[in-house]
Amino acid sequence: QVQLVETGGGLVQPGGSLRLSCTASGSIFSIRAMGWYRQAPGTQRELVASINSGGSYTNYADSVKGRFAISRDNAKNTVYLQMNSLTPEDTAVYYCNWAPQVMAGPWGQGTQVTVSS
């Protein structure tokens, strides 16, 4: 079974940046579209960024467009999320998984991102 491990979260001031990483075990990583999701307390998990299997096509939620960038390294079974110009509204637990969400497998533990002064 594929395992997904997210890292890179933390506490950052508004306007700051973070880079999240997600490493997947298993050999199917390179043939699947991947996404970064987030879930804030009391809200549903939402897809904020996705990338196709080859890394040539990306898509973003309107709330993060122009600030976040998703990328992947299939040789390392890793997908990244570069987050810039962070705001308190970006505070959430961030997860990676297959995209779209209907294709998602078991969820990892996620990584907490807190934007606060």
C-alpha cells in the first residue's frame, strides 16, 4: 500500500514562505496526478493545487493562484508545494494525495501550517 509522508510545515509570519514536500512509497507515483489539499478546523478538505503525472500541467484554487506553486520530481517520488505571500487564511493541515479527490487513497498525517504574527 502506498504511503504518503508530508513534511515542511511550521509557523510563519504573514507574508512569509514555506516549501512543503510529500514523498510517496511505491512504484505508481509517476503515473498518477498528484494534489495538495488542506483542511482548516471546522472546514472540509479542499484541493488547492494539482499536477499531472508528467509535471507539465498544473491547476490551482483561486484562493492560492499566483502565490503557490506545485511541482514534482518523479525520480524521487516527491511532490512539492512552494507557498509564498502566506496569510492567516492559509493556516491549515496540508496533505498530499492523488488528484482529483475522488481518486484519493489513504491519507497521511499531513503537515501543519500556521500563519500568524
